[in-house]
Amino acid sequence: MRVTRLLIGWTTLAGLMLVPTGEAWACQCEPTGPPCQNAFQVDAVFAATVRSIAALPEDGPPLRPGEARIPGAVRVEFGDVVAVRGTSTPIVSVVTAGSGPACGYEFKPGQRYLVYANRTKDGKGLVTGICSRTRLLQDADEDLRFLSTLSAPRNPGARLYGTISLSERDPTTDQGREPRWRKVPVPEVLVTVRGPKNTSDTWTDAQGRYALTLPPGTYEITASPPPGYSTRYLQRTVELKDAQGCLVADFNVWLDVSINGVVRLSSGEAAGGVDVELMAAEDVSKSGYIQTRRASTDVAGRFEFTEVAPGRYVVGVDLTKGPSSKEVIFPRTFYPGTPDAALATILQLDSAQRRELEPLVLPPARRAYRLTGTVVFEDGSAASGESVVLRDGSAMGAQVGGGRTGVDGRFSIVVHEGLSYVASAFYWDGSQRRHLTGSVGPFLVSGDTGPVKIVLSEGTYRERK
């Protein structure tokens, strides 16, 4: 069984992403929606008891480019089937992956389930996984209540509904982790739904909710918020598949707060391809990892930060100290053009505000040098073809460059004046199963920085398990 065949079902079930990484698999799921939505997005819904579970053979026909086999796929045989949609036989079999990380559902023999499944690409089988609404029957009360209504007279149309909320990030909290989001309902948003035969409008209520009843078909939804909100990402196409079904279409809106400006070189030319950073003013004096937003300048040197949360900010170039993998690095420069954080302009942004800045003129870029050196063993012999990694010399130690040694053990890597680095080399001794390492630094780069020597020292051997 090919992964591509099984993914046809899973993708329809829940926007699954099955990602192979070396020998590992990662499963990411999107919400399936309520039963009235999901029941019509799959090919089969049934209640049944697991009779047996059998592993599928790992071998199979040759794979096409880009294909991979599902790890440890199993076939689950069900009996005592009560069909809701898509199947009418007393015995049904379903394929799923053999583990949760590969999106497989862990069925147990003798247990009774409500199964949501899709047909494989060849149409000969069914597939399900943890991204579907499949669950133990005893936990499916909400689903069963809706499914029991399918035998009632048909509805005049399907229900399209959702909530429109303001997403706002607090820029001064949770630095270095996922930002904390706050959702606030947005009333008086015009929601326009265009179909093949007509167009319908409605408005969100005080809780940001809207709802329409429409015949099955494909529709384009557009949300038009009041002035002061951004209008980006507020349009999508949806399909209502059955008059007895529903579809949830939520939208997130952002405040129309932006910062625009232009960056120039000391020569007066436009500085294209430069990363401009937006930093919370409260973070300027902090050490360690600082979370910033970045916007790259275009060929005219222009940059823009959109949908910025209200707050106090500073803008500049290379604000987060340390080396970079970029070839051109500028000294730390705060708007309006100072290296001193105390002299930086604090930008106070409120709701629905667009701020146009005066040009930011950068000082000359940091001078680039070639750091040369050699990697040798303790006996002085050259270590050829070995990895050399360049890291930020600060406590953060982020990797910023690297390369490999030549046959004579020599290497050459670009570094920048005034920045601190640590150079490290690595060697794997396969015959003795030992890992050799060596490093030099931290050292500050200047015109006097000479060649460095990295010794793969006996003292840095460590066993690989």
C-alpha cells in the first residue's frame, strides 16, 4: 500500500500533514469541524466492532518518485457494522498506519467505534487515522445526535457559519517561545457569500458570529471588517456538499497598524536586501534571545511592517547582536541612525495607525575577512574533508557558517570585523567508534586576526552510543 494512496483519504479527513524525516514520521492535524461538517467530507461513516488487526507486508511494488510507504500499516477488520454513509456490507476493513506519529489510529480488538473513513485512490479500500473524527462509540454522543437526524426530512439548505475575531499578540511577553494570542470577537463585519446563482450578505453580531442557510454548492466568502482593520486573508472558497450538512468558516482579522520606511547606504544609495528589525521597546536592554519581526528591503530600500500589535517599538538594522550567515553585516543601528539604544526613537503605535518614517541611513558595513586555519590531529597530521562549524561567540552560540577542510586540512570561512566567533571541528573515528572534536575561541575579528589551528584532541574523545 502506497502512502500516496492512503493520503487521499487522510487529506480529505482533516488537512493531515505526514512528513518523513530520516527514519521518523511526524503527524500534524487540522480541526475536522463539527459532525455536520465532517460527515459529508468523508466517504464512509459507520459504527462497528473490531474483530481483528493484521499488519500489512512492508514490501510492495516499486515506489514512484516522491512516494513512501506508510510505516507499519495495519488492516483492521470490523464486524456488527451499522452503516450511516458509504458502506452497506456487514463486514468492513479499514487501513491505518501502525503508530500515532504516522497518523495511525490505535484500534483495540473487541472495542466498538464510530469510524470516519475515506476511499483510497484506487477506490478499493478505506483508510482512517487520528486526524479524523474516528473515536470510541461511547465517546461519540455529539456525533450520534447529529447522525440520527439524517433520516429526518431534508433541510432547506446547509448551514454556513463562523466567528470573526481580532487576533492580537502581546509583543512584550513569552519572548523566545510561541507568542501568546488573544482573540476578541469583531461585530459589524460584512460577510458576503457568492455562489453560482446568487449572492448573500450578512453581518456579524456582538459576539462576532454570522450564519447563513444555503443550497449545496461552491461559494466564495469575503469578510469586510469596519475601518481600522486589515483586509488581508479575508477571502476563501468553500464547498457545501449536502443540504443536511454544515461548514464552519472562521476568520482572524488584524488591526491595520503598519510601519513604513526606507533604508539608505552611507553613500546615499538605496539599501536593497537589508533585514530591518522591529523590536519591543521593553526588550532593548535585555540580554539573551530577543524576539523581533523582520522585513527585508526591496530594490528601492523600502520596507514595511504590517498588522503590528499596538505597543511601543524601536526599529533598526542588526539589532540582535551577533554574527550572521549573511555576507553583508552592518553595525547595530537604531532608527533614526544611532548605535546608542538610549538615543533610539520609541515608536508608540495605537489602533489603526500607519507610521511613515524618515529615511534610515546606515553606517558603512562591517568589513569582511577570510578566517583561515587548519584542522589537525594530536600528532600534527592534517584532518582532510572534516566539518568546520562557525558559531556566534556569545552565550547563545548560534551557528552562523561553516565548511570543510581540504586535503591539507585547511579551511577558509567569511567572518566580519568586530564580531565574536568560535570555530569548531568534528571527526568520527568509525573503526574505534569515537567522536573527536576541537575548537578555538571565542575570538574577536579584526584586521590582525591570523590563521587559527584546531586540534582534534585526545581529551575530547567521547563514546558514541
